[in-house]
Amino acid sequence: MNAEPSSLHLWMPLVFSIAVWWLSTGLILRLVDGNGPGRQTRALLAASLALALGLAGVVLTRDMTTPLGAYLAFTSALLVWSWQEITFLAGIVTGPNRQPCPQVKGWMRAWHAFRTIAHHEAALVLLGAAVIVPTWDAANPVAYQIFLVLWAMRLSAKLNLFLGVKNFYESFLPPSLHYLLTYFSRRSFNPFFPVSLCLSTLVAVFLWEQVLLGESAYEVAASSLVASLLALAILEHLLLVLPIHPERLWRWAWAR
């Protein structure tokens, strides 16, 4: 029988999500930083280890309806997600087009942009299937919920970068991927941004309502973890248009 929820199960997931978000982002940036020999090999080994641990965790936690099960499923989904982050930033899994954007507009520009990340997008589909299929009808669905939040918000961020935002945060991209910057547009506003922000905020409000309605410690912890991660993703969207320099949060991650 599940334990009764307490205030600890309400705010602890938020603290945990922020800490994992900050630390994991910094570790990934540090791992892929630079152009030294063996960088891609080290990145691929680290990504593969994270993927193996993550997929094992996804399966092992699918029936764990305890707060610990929610935290472990959350971490497992992030480990799976880190595979595509590492392999993309290391330049291992990107796309067939690795050239700057040609002088084209409209759908042709969108097509060239898609070809820069086509392999990466295909990898996301496979990773998503690996997480969603074994957990869709599971007692503990946190893993696939976390992956879907990451997937949807990353797609939204990509579209906003393509359509135009104020901040690109170029320092997050290794020099070998700077050609991607030519596919971004620097604008103060694009029509898709408020739509994506409103939709994600509505989902976040719904998720926080589920937190308040949770009848067990597991339900509160699980909903809080998913809602907290979505809130962080919304914050990342806001950083695309606000005059803030979040790179300073991860200054320790860069060797340069």
C-alpha cells in the first residue's frame, strides 16, 4: 500500500530536477568540449554506458510505484536522453548535411536545415520507442512521460531557433557544429514562440494540478518530477528571448 504524501514529496522533486538538470548539462558540455584526439571515442563510450544503464532502469522501474521508483525512472529516462545529447554535440550522430546554409529561403531552407539533423531525429524516434514501448501500460509511467516532455520541448526549441529568437547561446555548440548557426534566425519575435509557450504552460498547469490531487506519495512524487522538468524546459524557452546569459551557470564545464 502506498504511503500518504507529505510536503517533502511535493518540493523535493523540484530540487532534484533542478540539480540533475544543472549537473547533467554541465557534465555533457564538459565531455564534448574541445577537439582533441579521442574526444569522439570517449563521448561514444560514455553515451553508450549511459544508454545501457538508462534502458535497464526503464525496464526495472516500470512496476515500482514508490517515490524511489519515480526518481529512478526519471533518472533512467534522462540517461537514455543523454545518449542523443552526447552523440549530437560530439558530431557523431547529426545528419548528412554538414555545410553552412546555402542562399535559399522558405521550404528549401527548412529542407537543408532538416538534413543537418536528420540522423539525430531518427535516433530520437528509436530511443523514444525503446522507452515508450515497455512503459506505456506500466504501473510506473514516469520514464516515458519524462522522455515525451524532453522530446516535445526540444522539438519546440529547434523550431523556434529556426524561425528566429534573440539568443542562440553559441557557446553550447562545439566549433565543429558552428555551421548549424547559419540555419538559425536572430529575431526579437516569431509567431510560433508564444504558441509554444502557451501550450507548454497549459500542460504544466495541468501537471501541477495532478500534483495537488495526488493521493499517494508515489503519485505526488511522480507528477512533481514531470511537472518540474516541464517547468525547466519552459524556462529554457524563455532564455531564448530574455537578455540573460545562462552560460555562466556552466562556466565550470568548459575547459577552454
